[in-house]
Amino acid sequence: MDFTFSEEPVGFVEGDITTIGGSIGGLVQDDATHYHATFTAADGFDGTASVTVDAAKFTDAATNTNSAATPADVQDFTFNQA
């Protein structure tokens, strides 16, 4: 999963990311406004998985909180079998 920001976030961490149908791990900052992480489907999950970042999870340098992200459906991965 890629996360792109309009300006550098302050305090953005894995715990700010909400998932349905799996989990996020290995969050890496690529540059000031780009991060990536790995989505892992939950064992036996059958449905539409999604990833989002809720509002007010981190700030910018001026201490303005973030807006909520539009949830992204997760596609093109293999579901884990239970």
C-alpha cells in the first residue's frame, strides 16, 4: 500500500492506519510525503478488504490535524487460507 501526503506528516505511524479484512505492517517512509506498507489479508477473509486513515491521527508542521482519507479497496492479492 502506498500513502501519499500533500505535505510532510508529523507523527504518522502504523497505528494511524485502519484496515478491514487484514492488517498493515512494515510502514516505511520513502521521502517527506510518501510512505509504503504491506497489507496482509486475514486468514480465511472473504469480502472486500480496505485500508484508510481516520481524521486527526497526525499533524503537519503547523500542528494542523489530518483529514480523513477515502478508504482504498485492496485488490490483487492472494487471500490466506484458514
